[in-house]
Amino acid sequence: MPDTAMPDNKAYIDWTDEDYNGFGRSVQRLTHSYHTLPIFQQPALITLLDSYPRQHLQAFTMGHDPCRREEWKTVDIPTYATGQDIWQAVEKGRYWLNITGISRFSADFANLLTTMYEHLGERCHHLPAMRSDFGNLLISSPGSQLYYHLDAAPNMLWNLRGTERFWIYPAMDLRFAPKPILKRLWQAKLMKNCPIIRV
């Protein structure tokens, strides 16, 4: 069983006071070393995939054109597929795997998220009582993409392996997310995917 006990989170998040003060207030690119934990190594991830409830394991594939969202397709994971099978498919194919609600099904990840948020809450005084309501783990193929979208709720993305390329748009700039789209999003009448808007 991987050991995620973290007596001193500073070993994993070692930011300056300025970094902590700006957290959640501005766009930041900060370092961490959570990727060194045993639970993020390939054998542990394969074991996690092997036993994870299939109804909480989402898989998608996609095309290469970022403007053709219709090429985003759901992929069924066969019940007989092992964790190794799933890992190899992601490694060799073009897939985006969303392991949802991970703290509900893994005590190791629940402990990790709890201690992570406690650490941030103690140092980010403008964000008291931080907690993770719904933590997901994403595993994606090299070269895969996620289409232009908007998340209604605040969230964080911690990159653990490989390189990610992001496009970040100005907050509340209605050129990129007009009011009708925002209204539908918050009324839950629209998934977080937004129509492609050219400006």
C-alpha cells in the first residue's frame, strides 16, 4: 500500500509568502513535488485503474483540430479490461481518462487531498477553510487535447507528469464567454463546453 502520510507538506509545496498570497487571485505557474509520491508512479496507477469502479471511470478520444469538438467521443471501457490494458491504451492511443471522485474510492488520495488543502488553507489566509469537494485524477495520452471550455466552479490543476500547454483567457471577458452562455452554464442548461468564438 503506498504511503502518502505527509508530516510536512512544505516538502511538497514550498512556495514564497507572495506565492501563497496570490494563490486564487491571479494566474500563477508554481512548482510542487507531489509527483514524487509513490501513488503517482506507474505501478500504483495501474493498480488503481485495475480496481476502480468502472462507472466512475470516464474515457474519451478526440481529433486533432481544436475547432472540431464534434470529434470528441466517449469510449466504453470493457468490464474485462485490466488496469494494464487501460494504461497501455492511453499510452499508445489518443485518449483522455477522467478518474472521478477519487477521494471516495481511494484512502491514499483522500489523505493526499485533505493534507494538501489543509496546507493551503493555513497559508492562504484569504481562502479559509479550503476543501476538495470533488477531486479527479486525469491521465491523458501524449498529444491529446481538451477543447475550449469554461468551468463554472473554481478549480485547480496540478500537473504531475509530462508537459501541458494551456490557453488562459482574461477573466470575465465577454468576448470569450458572452452573457447568454454564462447564464446557461450557471443554470446547468449547458455543459462546460463553449461554442468556439473567434475574435
